[in-house]
Amino acid sequence: MVDAFLNKKYKLAKSENFDELMKALGVGLITRKVGASVSPVMELEKDAATGEYTLHSNSTFKNHAIKFKTLKVDDIVCTRIYKPL
């Protein structure tokens, strides 16, 4: 199911009420303005050898990646998320 999204780039198309959310979280005005102007590009990759996924988020402001694995035991799906690189 996830494999259909692999190795494709996705750009933020729409953002609603993001400024209000950041304001409610206590984010300062300048950081909110920068955050509202950022339009990240997301890409999901899979390491065939380890089964580990990497989700890349790239923008002009900040780039980061999160590595994770999904495990299935009977009907329970568990996701392990690692710290950003």
C-alpha cells in the first residue's frame, strides 16, 4: 500500500489555519511568518535490504529526514519512528 507513494516528490498544495495553529502553540510572530511561507517537498524512500523507510522533507528554510519501519503482527500494525538524521 505504501509502495505506491515511493520515490515520488510531493509539494504542499494547500495550507489552512496554519498561522492560527502556530499562534495557539505559542510560536512567535516572525517564526509564524517564515513557517507560513515555507512550502516543503516530501519524498518517501525505502531501503530494500532493511525494509526501512525514509521520509524526506525539504524546503528553503529547513531540511530533515525521518527513518522508520513498519511491522505487522497478525492484524496489528506497529510503526517505529527514529530521530531525524
